[in-house]
Amino acid sequence: MRSVMLSLRFLFVFLLFLAGATHAQPNQAVQNGRPAASEKRVALVIGNSAYKSSPLKNPTNDARDMAVKLRGLGFDVIERSNLTTRQIGSTMRELRSKLTPGAVALIFYAGHGLQIKGDNFLPAVDAEIETEDDVPNQSLALKQIMQVLDDAKTRLNLVFLDACRNNPYARSFRSGENGLSKVDAPTGTLISFATRPGSVASDGEGRNGLYTEHLLKAMDVQGLQIELALKRVVSAVKGASNGRQEPWMEGSIEGDFFFAPTGSGNLTQVGASVPVPPPQGGGLVLDDLRRQQDALNNWGRWQAGMKSDFDKVNALNTEPELKVTAWDRFLASYKDNNPFSDEDDRLRADARSRKQTAENELQRKLARANTPVPVPLSALPAASLPAAGGLNSAIEAELRRLTVK
């Protein structure tokens, strides 16, 4: 009898051990809804502007702003501005040395990109490319990056390519293909192109390229999964470009990825969802939801004010030079980006289009009158510029006064 009891005790202990081991195995990289402290997150960020042929304005700004953003999200960032041919090898070695099995990898590139026979290349700024044969030796090959990620056995790869500007070497190429081609990526990889394969993207009118500008905005929205964030980028870029540019996404990942999970600050949550234990002391915590609702309400009022001021400027029946000034002041008043809506992007794009129409009308008027171009009102010192968030009454009074014949 005693031997039977001992056997039962041993069996009970063994079953407890198996149950504990089984419970501990799934998704060890996520603890309490957050990434494990040991999980590595590595990013390679490159921005190429200073090309010998066809320099670009924004890519170095794009890379600098993206690097700052990613460091705030917990990434170990390798940052390169104006990558040269000699730096390609050392950059790839540094990336390879930082990646470990199970790590999260992110690649961001802004600059010229081109394809040759289906292979994508990111030219160095000092590249002297006369024919297609020169490209592989003076460019970073995208498939080389993919091979490094595959060799490292990373668990999750995110690749962002704002690299579909016009090919400055196209005249000397045999193929004449535009943009980038589709990519054969490792498992667990999500690739976001600034525009569709074979198309070209805008370098942007402001500090950042059009695609990067909206990608940075989407990364700030708490609780937004990466797939939904990229859909938001697609909508914003299409709206701002009047449909001329449409970002493209390829690949897939397992589990969820949040740049900024709700209630966890700037920490990035990676991996499949797991049961989260209640906070110490119990009780329902809603403070973060109230704060988010307050922010949503505040941005809603701001958005309504923007629409009201847009309608005011649009309703002005005045000379074209005053219309240009009014649209300039509207755009200066509403530079902030609404993280909860794309309406502000559409209004800014519409305002820029209407301003351009007014400028064209002004040029035709001056051509008919055969008079020199006057100094625009926006270039004169303003007694009271509009405060952010609305056109002030002094400006409206000035415009009404100037339109009275």
C-alpha cells in the first residue's frame, strides 16, 4: 500500500511539472502584455539625399526623424545619412552583429531606389552609374538585406521603403523600368513601399517625404496595430496626393505589433496576445481611456475649427493675390497633424490646390495688365499673424476691408 501511495505522489508531482512547463512555453517574449526585457529590437535607418546626380531634399530629414522616433520606441538604431559605397559593407556587418535569433528587426530607407531585371537596389550617394552593370557594385541590394534578416532568424521583420523616386540613371539603362519591384522576403516579414511596385513617389514639399510624413504620424497613435497603421498611411498619402501616389504593402506577420500600445507609453508590444493578469490591488482601471477620450474630444474641436476656417477662406470673393495670402495664412495656422483623423490632411491638400489655382489666376491677371508682379501680402510684416488653431478677427477684418471697392 505504501509503495502505491508513493507512486501516486510521484505521478501527481510529475503532472504538475508538465502543466507548469506547458503553461510557460507560449509566447515567452511577451510578459504582462509587454515585450520581455530580453527581447532585442534593432533598426537600420538610412537616408540618402546628397547624390551626385539628382540630389533629393528630404531623405536625410526622414532618416533623422525616424531614428529619433524609433529610439523613443525602444529600438537600438543604426543610423546612416548619405551612405557611401565604402560604408555599405561596414553597415551590413554592424546590422548582422546586432541581430540575434528571435529579435525584432526594422529597416527604413529613404532615397533613390531602382530595379534591374526584378532586383531592387538602393544606390549610394557617391555612385557613378553609367550603365546597369555599375549598379550592383555601387548600391545596397535589397535582397542582401533580406538575406541578413533570414540568416539572423529574426522573429519579426518590418521594412519601410520610401525609395521609389524617379530613377536618375534611367536614360543609360536598357530596361527603363520605374520604381521598385516586388520582394521575395523571409517568413514573418512585412514590407511597406511608398507607392505601388513600378510607380514613383513624391519627395514631399515640407520637411519629410509624403509617405514618411504620414508614417511618422501613424506611429504615434496608441493601440493601433501595424496593419491598421499602414492602412491609415495609405489613405492619408492617397488623399494628399489626389490619388497620384498609393503606398503598397506585401508580406505578413504572426501575432500583433503595436508601435505605441494603449496605456504603455512608448513601449512596443510584439507577439500574439496572451492572458494578462489584473493589476495589483484589483479594480477596473479606466483612466487611460478617459484621457484618450479627452484627447479625441479636443482634436475633434480643433478639426471643426479647421473646417470652419477653410470654409471662410474658400468663400472669399476677392482678388487672386488676396486669395493666395488667405490660403498661406490658413496653411500656417494648421500645421499640426490630427492623430485621430485624416480630414486635416485632405483639407491641407485642398488648400494647397486652391492656392495654386489662385496663383495661376494672378499670373494671368498680371499678364493681361502687363504689369510687374506686386509684393504678395504674405511677404509683408503682419501686425498679427493667426494663432495656431484659427484665423483671428483682425485678419478677417483686413480681408473684408481690402475687398470693398
